[in-house]
Amino acid sequence: MSSDDVALRIRHISKRFEIYDKPRHRLQQMLFGRWKTYYREFWALRDIDLEVKKGECVGIIGRNGAGKSTLLQIVTGTLQPTEGTVERHGRIAALLELGSGFNPEFTGRENVYMNAAILGLTKAETDAKYDDIVAFADIGEFIDQPVKTYSSGMMVRLAFAVNAFVDPDILIVDEALAVGDAVFQQKCMRFIRKFKEEHTILFVSHDTAAVVNLCDRAVLLDGGRIFRIGPAKDVTEYYLSRQFQALQKGGTIEEKGAQGIPKATPEEDVCFKDMRHDFIVTTNLRNDIELLRFNDASGAFGTGAAKITDVVLTDESGDKLSWCVGGEMVKLRISAEAYRDLYRPIIGFIVKDHLGQGLFAANTCVAYLQNPLSVSAGQALVAEFEFRMPILYRGDYSIMVSIAEGTQQENVQHHWIHDAFIFRSHAPEPLALLGIPMKNIKMKVC
């Protein structure tokens, strides 16, 4: 990658913090640090290497404490690394913390001019952009009130507006939109989508759907290191599988009237990520086309106490489908097998687009909440979902399927397959992510 194509070049960045157990240890370190160390070392980042191209949107994901915010503070220059270098090509605007950089005693207007000056704009340039900033923030007369009187939502509105309209080459957003209301979040997402057409974005969020939707690549941080980097869909799916596995290493799930779900044995507590199953290809005689019936080649995970064995999409008559138009009644049948006794099994699915965004989903939990099923080891289990297929954009879609055990809020994943079934939509183009089949549409002149 040539230097002309690079917006950010991060080379071997590491960051160490000194942790003092008691306040007096700081003084002792200053006085006697040459002979004795009074702190513990904590490395928030270790050897981070990353290049971000101009015009690229890169998502950064990971658990709390993984080092995401520390990395962004180093990129923006508000924090100095212990080791390594950062090359920045262009103006950076960052929304890292709620109202960071605002003087609480100043009015919103005064903070706009102050922050714009910090970001490199002259007063004349800020004057030209001021009306756009105020209109985007949409906080009304509060623009002339001290920032200390603002709510958290008003604070982030103004902070985002200032950073958005200073013409940055690189925009950094760190989970700040989570506090805004729904209307403002949509406004920000529209701005980000337009901004990413020509500029560079670093986007930190726990919302993996937003990362998949916006980002070209994603970086998974864990323990201050880059654990995985690649296409946003692949990295977020891997992160999701790790999250489920981490949650399931807790205890049992206690249910009323049951002895609880046993812990998986060491042999059962495995990840199926490296397992592969052959494609099962059959022929749809009605349409004379080949049908991909079940696919576990995309990777899966779970305890192994139960396993999905088949996924079939049919029409109302039971004929198998691999494509749809939208509006027709379909049935999705998911088969599974239990390898040990299961209490409260849950089978569910999510339909995703080509980016991996979930469009709609369902599971069996609520339907069997009052009368849960029990499955003995060696028994098969089949779930059937009947619904009217929404109208989807023309293209390929995947169905994620899983079998779990427990409740909607607390469950153990036994087998989860990201792209178990692929089908194609041949529908006319809807105006949104999906269209709703209408029973009737009328219009009259009154």
C-alpha cells in the first residue's frame, strides 16, 4: 500500500499504565523510584499494527477493557503511546467521550467556536459553518446557555455536529451515538454513510449490526492485542461466537421445576469452528433447479450437547425452495438431535442479507414458555416456522440457525451455524431493507 493511499499508519503501538494501590505510593515512587518500584504495570495495548486506507471505514470491536478507547485516544493524539508511532494523513475529528473538550461554563455557541479553533478552523470558516452546526445539533435556544445545563443527549448532539462540520479527513466515533434519541441516531447514521463515500472513519461500537452495515473491515481487540482483522461480517461473527462461549462458561441455568441445565463436560465444551460437513445438494423437481439444502461449511460453535442436522425451506405444500419472490407463505423446518438430556430446548433462526445484517428472526422460546419440552439423549427434535416471506432486495440471503437451552434472557448455545441455508430473492426492488406484503391497497379522491 503506497503512502498516498494511507490515512492512518499505526506501527507497534503499546501503552503502559502505572497502577498504584495506595495514594502514598505515588510520592514514594517520585522520591525513591530509582531504587524500588511502587506500582504495578498494566499494558492496555500491546504491539498494535494497523493501516487504514483513505476512504475506508474500519470498525473496532471488543469487550469492555479490550483497549478500544485507549487506541483511539492515541490515534487522536490526546494520549501518548509508551512504544510505537502513529502517522496521520489529514485532519482528524473525534467524538470519543460525551462532550469531551467542552468547557461547562461556556455557552454552546462559545464551545462551538472554541472546538472549531482547536480543530484548525479560522473564525471566518467557523462563521460559514455555524448555521449548519446549529441546525444539525437542533438544541434550540440552549445554544446560548452554559453547557453545564445540557442533558447528555444535548451534549452529544452538539459535540457530533461540531466534529461533523469541520471538514475532517478522518472521523472517529466511539460509541457516542448510544445516548442520542432515535431520530438523532438516524440523522447521524445518514451523515456517516454519506461521509464514508469519500473519507475515512474509525467506528467503535458494541452494535455488531452497525459495524457490519457501515464498515469495510473490522478489528477485534482482546487483552490489548489485535486478535482478528478482516471483513466486517467475518470478524463480527467470530466475536459473537466468542461472546457466547464466554457466557456459557459460567454456571448452570436454574429453572423452576427443573434441576437446572448441567454444565457441559470438557469433551462437550468445544467450538465447532473447524468442523466441516459436505454440502447436501438435491434437485427441486418443481422448478428443475439445484437446491443448497444445508451448509455447515461457514463455521459453527456451541457446547456440542445438541446439533442442527438439517434446514429446509418449503412452500405451503411442502415443496422445497431455494428462491422466493416475496409475499408467499413459506415454511422453515429445522431439525436437530440431542446428545444428552435437554430441558427447555430453543430452536431459532435469523435471516441475514449479504452483509450479515439481521433482517428478521424468530424462535420457539415464547411459544413453549408455559409448557417447555424435554428431550432425551438420542432423540430428534424438529421445529417448523410458517410465515409470509417479506419482499427482499434482489440477491442472496442466508439463514442463521441455532439450538439452545434455557430462556430468552439466559441460555446455553449448543449449536449455532452462521450461514446454514442460502436462498435467493427475485423480488422487485423494495424501498427499504425489506418490503411488507400488502393484503390490499386502495386510493380514492375525496
